[in-house]
Amino acid sequence: MIIFILSVNDKIYSTQRIYNEANSRGHNVRVINHLKCSIKLTNGKSEIIYNGENIIDIPDVIIPRIGASATRHGAAVVKQFELNGTYTTVSCLGILQAQNKVRTLQIMNQNNIPIPDTIFSVNPDNINEQINLLGGAPIIIKLQEGTHGSGVILAESNKSAKSIIDTMYSSNANILLQEFIKESNSEDIRAFVIGNNVVAAMKRKGLEDDFRSNIHQGGSGFKVNLSEEEKEIAIKATQYLNLPIAGVDLIRSKRGSLLIEVNTAPGLQGIENYTKHNTAKAIIKFLEDNVYTKL
């Protein structure tokens, strides 16, 4: 297969791992910086120009690694490849939905996927009501498009919550409010889904003085076994977002596991290091089984 990895940097661990596994299995693989792609539309035809070359007809498969800061342009590049019939491990629609936490949670809630109680509003006149709808502080305040644990704040009192929310609204930040799950103990679970299977899962633990569990914020991780219910939540979430490959984040609460986020470009370093599972190889094997045999 001819595989394009859409990534802004070929030195990123996840990009390198996927590249090396694809290459070692005999595939023709290139790393394409989607931010350097230009899309040309004319007379019913389309081109994707990269370093002076029209690359739209070249790949059999694209593996998008689109970060939050490049969502719009990255999704447009993915869409153009999709319209040209190229298989993608992450759909354009999936990127746009998953990169926005509110859209993700709306879709999950509509399909009875359990989530923390969530409020989103832009009304600065009823902040106290918003806080009270979640049972009062402590509450979690999140930027709708934050990643790697950034833009996530724990407000421990109603007074501090009101002050933070008011500041966010004043700066036109898009936020959501969620109940604080105390019993999660600063831990969450990352389930790595490929196709219809959870291929690896790890529990992430935050620093002692940080309620966030994200490894990018200094947390640690270890392999964990998921219940059948947790596997079902993770797999269904990726299906509802049209994401053949994704990372699904869960927290365990008194009322069962709750989905908090879906990541369209889940990192491989943590999941591979802590679970010892060759996830990059599993990605390429999935493509061989589902795409290569149909070419």
C-alpha cells in the first residue's frame, strides 16, 4: 500500500512508530505535513498540492494525525482525500466532532453512552444557576477544544467557580462545566480502539497535587484490564463518531464508567510503554486486513 501519514512533524514518537512499522511491513509510506498542503478546486476537479506536487491520487490510505490547533485545515485536507476515494483512519466529520468536546458529549448522550453531568452555556447572567445545576462546587471547567489536559480547571468553591466562569465568558472562551468525580482519585483510563476491538488500555494517574491524570501533565500510567461494559462504551463511541482508530478516555465513578473524551490522534508512546503492546503494528495490520485486500 501507499500510505500517507498526515503529521506536522516526522520526529513525533507516534508518527515515527507508525512510519517504521509500515515501512518494515513493505509498504510505501510518506509523512505529509498537512499544514503545507494547498487545496485547489477548479471546474469540478480538485488537487492537493504539496511541495509543488499534486498528491491527491497517490495514496491508498491516509492516517491523519491532526492536532487541535490545525483542526480546520487538517479536516479540509482529509475531506479532499475522502472525496477522492482515499481510505482514511479518521473521517473529516469524526475530526470535527471529536475535537469539540461539546459535540462529542451531545452525540454520546443522545446514544445513551454514560458521561459526567455536563452544562454548557454562554450566558453570563445565570452563572450561579449553572453551578447549582451540577450540585455546586467542586466542579470542572473545561475549554471545549483543549488537549493533553490543558484548559481544564478544578473550581473548589462556588465563589471561585463563578469568578473563573465569568472570566472565561468575558474573554469569549468556549467552555463547558462538568461534575467533579471525586472517587476517580485523579485517575482515568485510555482505551485504544482499532476497528471493533480495544487493543490496549492503560490507567493514568495524575501527580499528587494535580487532579488531572494526563501523562502530558506529568502523570504516570500502567496497564489495566477493562470490563466488558467499558470495552462496549469505547467501541460504540468510536462507531458513533465514525472513527476506525481512536483513543477513548473513561473515568470510573460510583455509577459506573463514564466517557469524558475521544481523541482522533491518540499518542502511542504512553500506551506502548505502559502496556508493552505494539499498537503501531496493530494499526498497520488493521489497514492490511481492511484496505489492502480490497485494492
